[in-house]
Amino acid sequence: MGEDPLIPPITSTSRWVAADYSKVGAFVAELGGAALDLLDPKPGERILDVGCGEGTLSMRIIDRGAEVVGVDNSPEMVEAARAAGVYAELMDAANMEFDREFDAAFSNASLHWMLDKERVASAIFNALRLGGRFAGEMGGEGNLAKLREALDDELVIRGYVPPVEATNWYASAEDFADVYEDAGFDRIDARLIDRPTPLDHGIAAWVTTFRKGWLDRARVPEGERQEIGAAVADRVGSNIADYVRLRFIMRKPS
């Protein structure tokens, strides 16, 4: 039996439409400043941006005087990043084969989409020069629990079956540190941060943009997605998303 073209492989990220993400998801980069400050890019450094998306934070790193190579597995996002002026490569982070080419690595709001987490961690480790640092932020344990439950409840009521397989790795600080310690990193500082986030474009737009892959797997027709998003917004009762972030910094031993 062939694969259902509606359903991406479970190891892939969600499906992204760059224009929708740029509009509805602008807050992701806007709130990524704390992780970027943790990275603290220096002029002349060569930095790998893992899951660079449309390149908004890559450009902020470049503005600080560093050279950036962005990596993303979404053709639409890579095209948008290149249009913004970022050198971006289309590839899965788990398949990166960089060999001690970077002074530092950065990732914002991307690692939780990468289910082959051990290979991703090893690839980032191998990409760094001795003593190189890796800093960033991702969804952490408990991230969007209320919002995800509201969506699944609405799908069930309408006769759809929510996917059984997880499409995100929302790790505890301990589990995250274990994966990256096993990859060879040390001096790992990882912590969870509750960050309730107002969504300027509302819950409904968040559902149709950020849970596009989830709706694919539940086989929800495109024509019903706006209505489902609106129903989820009614269930949640506000435009506040219950984000929990996992912010981290670590080093490759020198």
C-alpha cells in the first residue's frame, strides 16, 4: 500500500506555509530574543542556525556581525530565508554532516519538531568546533497542554481520530539534558519557563497554521479547518496560549 499523500512521515515537522507563518507566527521570533541573548553571537563567528525557518533570527545574528548558515527541512521556509538574505540549506537536521565548522549553534522553536532527537544532537555536536556552544529554546514539558487537549476534543466530537503518534518532543529539562549529554556535550544548563503567550491573530489562526500537520494526520478536509479552529478558540475562551519553553545552553568540551 502506498503512503497517503496527505500524511507526512512521522519524523517530519508540520507542514508550513511561509506567508501564513510570517503573519500568524511572528511572535515566535519576537519572543526568541532571550535565547538569542543567551547565545550572545560575536562579530566574526560562524554560527549554525538549526531549524532557521524564514530566517528572522538568523538575520538578527548576522546584524551582530556573525556569519550564519541556516538549515531547515521545509522548502518554503528555506526559500523565505534566502529571500531575506540568509544563506540557508534545505536539509533535515538529523542528516547534517558538518564537521567542526562552527563556533556556535543556535535553535529557536524548532527542536521540538525533530523526533529523531539523538541523531540531531549528534549532528549538532559534530558541527561545532572544540569548545563551541549551543544555545536556544524549544517547547518544553507541558507545552500547550490545554490548547492541544481542546483541539483533540473538538476533533473527536466531529468524528475525527486524533493521531496516536506524537509529532512533538516536549522534553523535561532532565530528559533534554540526558540526550545532549549522551551526544557528548557538557556544562548543560536547561530549564523550563512558563510563558503564557497572547496570540494577536487568535487561537483559530494558530490552529490552522501551527497544527496543519496534526490536521493532516486526522484527515480533516481543508474546508473544515477554519470552523474547527474557531470551535477550539471557543473552548479555550481566550487568546492566551499556554506555552512552556525549554531554554538551554551547553558546550562541546575543548
